[in-house]
Amino acid sequence: MESVFAIPYPEIDPVFFRLGPLAFRWYGLMYLLGLGAAYFLIKSRASQKNLSLSSEQLSDLIVFAAFGVFLGGRLGYILFYNPTFYMENPLKILAVWEGGMSFHGGLVGTCVALWIFSHRRGFPLLSIADLAAGAVPIGLGFGRLGNFINGELYGRATDVSWCMVFPQGGPDCRHPSQLYEALLEGLLLFLILTVINRRQTPPGTIFWSFLIGYGFARFFIEQFRQPDSHIGFLFNTLTMGQLLCLPMILIGTIMLLRGYWTSKTANSRFK
């Protein structure tokens, strides 16, 4: 689908610095920026919530979360998006440089990592989950910018005036869905969770709100994002990303309501 109003795609070299055989990529830098921002944000908010989290413990939390994101994201992609291929080519599981990460898998991996950290360090799990969830949209925003620079995970063909022709997407003009995700899953969700963080809420509120907010944002944006070619549409209309968002929305809503109900019941006992 061609459009005379297409915005030229800014073909940025995915490698921003080369040193001999070493190539430093924008995408990797985005991960580092996200983790760095998460460190300082969590440190500030832990102090505001009077949660005694030392610099060493905070560093451990970031390392735990990073491993959870990486391992969970890789395993999630293998299980959710291409299990047959990796069963036939098991050595490809280690070929992370070829791409293949799943947010939903990374979320599960991070939840496991946060549980292990909280159990070992003696912190309330929901309090740690709230701190981590409030910082996740920053990493999501940076990550989607990295996808945009790489020209990957582009949108569906369209004739809107701001469409772009991506080098890997053929001649069609497409939605820059990576930027939609950076704005909704990144900036907007971060602002919403920041507002919630300023209120007195039951433990877990920010984490469950994150699940709901991300679930709705991703479900909506998937309408503009090109489905994976080897999967296509499920049940004729849904993408794999949308399908994986449904349990996030359901679980987040149930647990958020449960948290407020439990808090309300507990407060009424002391009146």
C-alpha cells in the first residue's frame, strides 16, 4: 500500500560504535539505559515508601530482574512464538544475537526473579513488585525505540499520512507501531503509574495496575502491528500478543479488586 504522504524512515545504523571486531548496538544501549533509569527511580521511591533498601540490595534487585527479563524473554519467545523451530534446531536457542525475545515471557521471568529476591532478602513481595512495576515502562519505552532503530516489529500496511517504508518490510508503507508502543506502553503508562504511586494504596496496586495498563495498551496497538508471519492470526482475529494480554488484564483486575476489598475489610474492623 503506497502513500504519497509517507514520512521517510530515518535509516539509523543499528551499530552506534565499532571497536575492531566489537560492535556496540543501539538496542543493547537501550537496555542499559532502561536498567540505569530503573535503578535510580526505584532508589528514590523506596526512600519515599520508607522501605529500607541498601545500595547493595538495590543492585542485587536490578541484577535479578535483568536475568529474569533475559531468560524469561528468550524462553517465552521459544515457547509462545516458535516452539516447533527450536525443537528441530535446539542449538538455535542460544543464538540470541539473531533476535527473538518475548515481553510476556520476560514478565514471567521477572516475577520469578522478584519472588526469589524478596524471599532471600526478607522483603514483602508486593512492595518489591510495586517498585519494579513502576519502573518497567521506562525500559519498555527505550526498548521500543531500539526496535524502531532496528527497523523491526513494524506495523501493518496503511495509507495514513505518517506511515513509513521500513527496509525489512517490503515496499508497503506501514504504521510505525514501535513508536505507538513507546508512547502508550512507555510514556503514558509511566505517567499513570506515577500518579497512582502518589496515593495511599494497598500493596500490589501499582503492579496489578501495570498488568492491566500494559495489557490494554498492547492489545490496542496489536491492531496496527504486523503479526508474526509464521503465526498470523489466531481464531481469525487475534494475534499472539493480544492472546497473551488477556490473562494479564484478567488477573490484574481480579487481584486489584481483591487488594482493595481486603484493605477495606481490614480497615472496617478497626473503626
